[in-house]
Amino acid sequence: MMSPYGTFDEVIGMISAQIAKGPYLFGERFTAAEVMWGGALNWTTKFGLVPETPEIAAYAQRAAARPTFQKVRNDDAALVAQHEAAAKAS
């Protein structure tokens, strides 16, 4: 499988090499890239789509520990609960 960036293995290899250098893709600073890749890797590793290497797991955990990530996760859980309650009521 190819993406505009390269093969799956090339992309995962590049991401892994970058996050092995520092806490985030571009070093010490949290950037918009973390919003995309942190969320994506958190989700894709849970479904086994991306291997959960130590580097990727630690990176995904750092992204998930961010206050905004947790807020969105809580908001999503509240919406799921509302939808489930509405489905049971009807």
C-alpha cells in the first residue's frame, strides 16, 4: 500500500525515528503535527492497524495525556451516553 509520503513501512519508520529523538515529532515542542499523528496513532494502535512499538506507545500516551485530548475524549463519551440513552428510550 502506498501513500503520497511513501510505503507504510517508510512512513512508520520515519515517524518512529522522529519520536525516538524527542517527546514530539519536532523535538520538545507540541505542534499541530501532534494533533494529527498523536490522535491517529492512539486510535490505529488500539485496532492493530499500526504496530504498538515502545516509541509509538509512549508517543500516543503523551498525546492522550494532553488536557485537550482528554476533554475531547470526555465530550465524546458524554455524547455516546446521550445517544445510547435516547436509543433505549425510543
